[in-house]
Amino acid sequence: HGDFNQKIDYVFKVVLIGDSAVGKSQLLARFARNEFSLDSKATIGVEFQTKTLAIDHKTVKAQIWDTAGQERYRAVTSAYYRGAVGAMLVYDMTKRQSFDHMARWLEELRGHADKNIVIMLIGNKCDLGSLRAVPTEDAQEFAERENLCFMETSALQATNVESAFMTVLKEIYHITS
Ligand code: GDP
Ligand code: MG
């Protein structure tokens, strides 16, 4: 029963992008199933996962797309971005390079996606604070300049994961409804 009879008011497609190994798949696993794995291969091949939730007494189905490893070859296709109304732009706060690549990912995203897409910049792995390579202020500055939301998260500790996805989904809802 359950899902079968549930009336869905909105379906929002949200895409995850960013370099390989920043934690995109684990952020999705944490949000959709409240799971986490230290073995990154565990989730390869997953196309998208859904989570149905309530916003403002409406039933919203979040359809979150994962790259299934294609980002390694920068072969994320336009089909991936098609119809997306939200995007999570993820870097690893312990890997400066993954943050430096955000501008390129953003450019690719803006080249493919709807111009009203809601974008959240995410600095993941904040549980590894002692290995931090990206100051919060650098990311905040970039986010402000590019007009993005910004949060630091930990998929491992479940810090800000729900909050990051819900912020994006609520913003999409406010634009859509
Ligand atoms: P993806 O390639 O961007 O999808 O990255 P994965 O989700 O596969 O994660 C890559 C590696 O980072 C895996 O070993 C994960 O267990 C690990 N990882 C992901 N998120 C976190 C996090 O928040 N904290 C820590 N310490 N490790 C993480
Ligand atoms: Mg992955």
C-alpha cells in the first residue's frame, strides 16, 4: 500500500555534481535511506533515488540523480541535466582541487540546465575538520558571488545533509508553486 495510493503533488529532479570521491553518492545514501558506506563502490551504477516528503502540506517526490561514476571522465551527459530544477554542487573540504573545480562544474551546469535552477554549494566531509583545505570564508565568498546557497556537511555523521536537501527542495517549491 503506502506509496501506491499516495497522491504526488510535485516531482522535483535534483542532480548531484562535482569531482569523483567528494561524497556525492554517500550524501544521497544518507538523505534517501539514512545509510552511509566507507566503500565508495557500493553505490556505483545507481541512476537516481527518490524520497517522498511533505512541504507546506503538499506531497513532494524528490528524484535525486547521481552520476554513477561518469564524472571521472567528465562524461556527464545533457540527459543528466534535462529537467533538473535543483543541483547540489559538491566538493570535498579536505581537497582544495575539488573546490577549485567548482567553477567548471557550475559553468557546465549553467550551460545545460534551466536558468531558474536552484543551486546549493556543498563542502562535504566536515567531520575531517583537522584536514580542512578550504576555509569556510572562501566557499562563502564564491557562493555569494555566484548567487548559490552554501552549507558544509558530513554524510558520515549526517551533519546538515537533511538540511541541505530540504533547503533546496523548499526553495524549488517556492519558485514552482
Ligand atoms: P562520489 O564519487 O562523489 O560519489 O563519492 P562517494 O560518495 O563514493 O565517497 C567517496 C569516499 O568518501 C568514500 O570512501 C566515502 O565513504 C567517503 N565519504 C563520503 N562522504 C564522507 C563524509 O562526509 N566524511 C568522510 N569522512 N568520508 C566520506
Ligand atoms: Mg558516486
